[in-house]
Amino acid sequence: MKSVAVLPGDGIGPEVTAAALDVVEKLGLPLDLRFGEIGWECWRHEGDPVPQRTWKLLEETDTCLLGAITSKPLREAEAELPSGLRGTGLTFVSPVIQLRQRLSLYANVRPVIDLVDRRFDFTVIRENTEGLYAGFDFHGLDDALWNVVREHPNAQASGPRATGVTLRLQTEFGMDRLLRYGFAYARSRGYTRLTLVDKPNVLRHTSNHLRERLERMAGDHSDIETEILNVDAVALWMVRRPERFGVLVAENMFGDILSDLGAGVMGGLGLAPSGNIGDHGSYFEPVHGSAPGMAGQGRANPMAMMLAVAQMLDHLDLSVPADDLRAAVRAVAARRTTVTYDMGGTSGTREVAQAVTEELAAEETAADTADEVVDRLSRLDTASVSDALDSLGVGGVLAGIAPRVPGTRAAGRAFTVTYQPVDDSAQGFRNAADYLDDVPEGAFVVVDNAGSTTCTNWGSLLTRLAQRRGVRGTALHGSARDIVEIRAAGYPLFSTGVTMVSGKNRVELAATGRDVVIGDVTVRPGDIVVADDNGVLVVPADHAVEVADRAERVEHTEEAIAGAVGAGLRLDEARRRFGYARPWGDSGARTSRA
């Protein structure tokens, strides 16, 4: 059970939060939702937009879901205080800033996804605690600051009292932890490029320091391409070629601008989620503001909040329901029949939530259908399934992955895992197989270690755990060990090699739930893996029903031919009669049943 502090906030915040939580209820997740107060009404009544009871709630919970916050300038803020609190020295400080500073939430994570056409999928990670937003903003300069800028001709013309200075704070500590987070985020989600965004042709000293830190850290992440680009060039390419990016890391102000540009590329603030992450705290929110003028009208787009919930579920290691929720939002957004005004529709907040809920139900029905297809494929010989795939022009053979336990056969939906090598073996065991705790019952684990046989990625311990969890089998593009024990357990294991070399200090987990390419075959999460003594096949989920239909016809045709030959018919005549040239066709199946 994960505990979540839910702070609906101001304006449209309570509406979009309630709509998103209605959808979450459909998922039936192990979440303990604990509601609290934050925002403008707390300020108006108590003089504190984040009361102590809310801080206590945040300390007691695993993460926070935040609706939207209203902020106003200092003069207007004091004017709305109760008369007894005016003039007492209370100062309004944005709750968002308070949360980020007090919880040390240094990484603002903004996914930018093409929900309709899937042309791009990248993430802007903005530094939250320093940069030009660190608070070093001065107007009317003392001697120390004046001596820094006094030689500028505009400063000379204005004088110290009429000159302002804002300092960009950029520390090695702050940027190093952001870069570390950026690399870890890229690896965990299968991105292969990290772009550091700054202005190196103008801010030569600070940007050069950033470049040095990036280059030093990149040496430990050879699997991820790195670059440092000017922020204006990145803004251009985000609009023209957003698909070129993976993870973009930027200081506070540049990241702020680019992340809102990303929301525009994505389709608007009504679709843009965000997460604020630290080493010991986090909160998730839609990017849009509180829009007090729209409050109570039921017109606000709840999709950004739903996607923020999905981002939160990823953070809580609930990636499967997170993906389900994102898929449902994507489907509703793509259809455009039930969307709010900002997406060109006329539907209200609750109608959109209902549409997403219905889509989740449809996904569940589709999953039940997929289970039926898995059962059908599990009863078929892989040779027949291969014929069916070939008849559709689909390649599915995982070449070089051989059975290690003779006589076993299995089928299940793919749960994909990717390993990556580590250079520093002195750091010890990496617990790289802990992903098995998250594999759902009925899955077939597909592990990609690039076919390496210099270490092992599966053994008897994992086999016992997989059997207890109801995992159907494992296909390993790499090497296994403990084969005698695995054979005794009768577990369907298929691998490239068999060695006794430990993998615990040679590899680490790169990602789960991402597309895996083995040879010429791409294995996508949810595809159906079918395996027996012939080897391992991957049936794309969108072809599964047709493949099962054709494979069953192949087996009917071959049974009919065998029966006819057994009754004395010549082989060539039997093949002609029962349609051996196209055994997956309807004619062979009909004749065999007759």
C-alpha cells in the first residue's frame, strides 16, 4: 500500500483532481489517499498557504498529488487577509516554491508525448533550486554589485539606484545531481540521448563548467549519447523535429521556458503533466494553473491531471497501471469525440473522465481477449505458429535462443527487460534481477543482455520466484546458469548460452517495459511469446488473433493430410486435396473438418 497526500488546491484544481481520481478508482490500486489543504483559501483564512497540518501530512505519506495553486502579487495578497492578520508581517510565498525548497525537489520532470500520432516522446528535466530563479534579484545596487556592473555603459547612464541585477546561481553540486538524475531517468526509460541545454556561445564560463561536468559524467554512461546545445536552437528543433530528442536537461529558467514550449508542441497545457522529484520527496501536478475564472464550470481539461497521476504511479513502481492509464488517455485524445474546448471539443470535465474510464474498461476486455488468444497459442506447435506468421509477412523467430529444458512449452504476454554492462565491478552486486518483483502473473519474461555469455542473467533462485509468481517462462538473449536445477523444476527456459559466470557485478538493470530488439525481431511489451522444443516465437499483439486462426488451420490441414496418407492416399494427392500450398487458408480447414 502506497500513501498519497492529495491536495486539490484552488480554482479548477478540485475539479480536475476529483475527475482524475474517479478514473484511478477504476484501476483498483493499492493506494491510501489522504486529503489535505493548500493554497489561496488557506492564506485568506489563516495567513499561511501551506499550514503545518499539511507539512505533517506530507511527512507521513510517500508522495503528493497537487491540483492547482492560485498566486497573487504581494499587495493583493495582503489585501485579502483577514483584518486581524494585516500588517503583521505575513508575506505570501508561493506554495509551489515552498514545497520545492523545503522538500529539496531539485528535478522538475516534464514528459512531452505525441498522444495522437506517437511521432515523439521526450522529457524536459529542469533544475528547480538555482539558476536565474534562485532569488538573487536586486534593484538599487550596493557597492559590491555596483562594482561588478559599473563599466557597462547603460549602468553608467543610469547609476546604481536605477540599475538592477539578477544573478544566475549555478553550482557544481546542483548540476551534478541533476545530471545524475537525467542519466538515470534516460536509462530507466530506454532513452539513448541526453541533451544538456544552455547558452555556451554567450554564457561562456558557466556553460563551459557545465560542459566539463557533462563530459566527466558521460564517461560512466557510454550507452547514452550526449550533447550540449544552445537553448534557442533547441527551441527551434523542438517545434520542427521533436522526435530527435530523448532527455533534455536544463537550468531553471531555460528549463521553465522549454517545458512550456513542450506543452505547446504536445497540444496545450491541458495535456501537460509534471513531477517534482528530490532524493526524499516528490509531488506531481498538471502544468496548467488554477484558472479561477473557470472554477465550477466543469469545462477544464482533466487529461493533464490524469497523466500526472500516471507519472506518479511510475514513481511508485506501479508502471503497469500507469501505462494502462496513459493508453486510455491517448485513445480518448486521438478519437477527439469526447474532449474539452481547448482540444476543439464541447465535452465537460466529467464527460472526459467517463470516456477515459470506459476506455480502461475496454482495455480490460481486450486483455481478457488476449488471455484467450494466449491459451489458444499455448496449445499450438511453434512450427504451425511460424507458418502463420510467415503467411502474414511477419518475422517472429528469436534466432539463437534455444530450449534448455526439453519437453517444456509455454506462452504468455511479454514482459521486457534490458540489461547493460557496468565497468566498475568493485562496486559489488547490483541486484539487477529485482525487476522480477514487478512481473505480473501470466507473463513471459524476455531479457535482452545483447546475447552476452560473459555473465549470467538467470538461475535457480529466479526460477523458483518466477514459478511462485505464475510467470509462464523466460527467453533470455544472454546466458543462464543452474540448468540442472531449472530442468528439475520443469521451468520453460530458453537462452542464448549457458555459463557459470556471475552477472551480479557485471551488469545492471537498464529498463523494463520497453521495446527490445533481438536480431531482426522487435519484442514489444504485451506481445505474445510462444516457445517449445523448436525455439521461441514472438507474435505481435495486433496480429495475435489472426495468427492463432491461421496456425489452427495449418494444424487441421496437416492432420487431414496425415490421416489421408494413413488411409492409403498418395502424399502428393493428399497435399493437393487439402490445400498444402496454403495450409492456413479456409479450404484446408473446411476439408479437414469434413
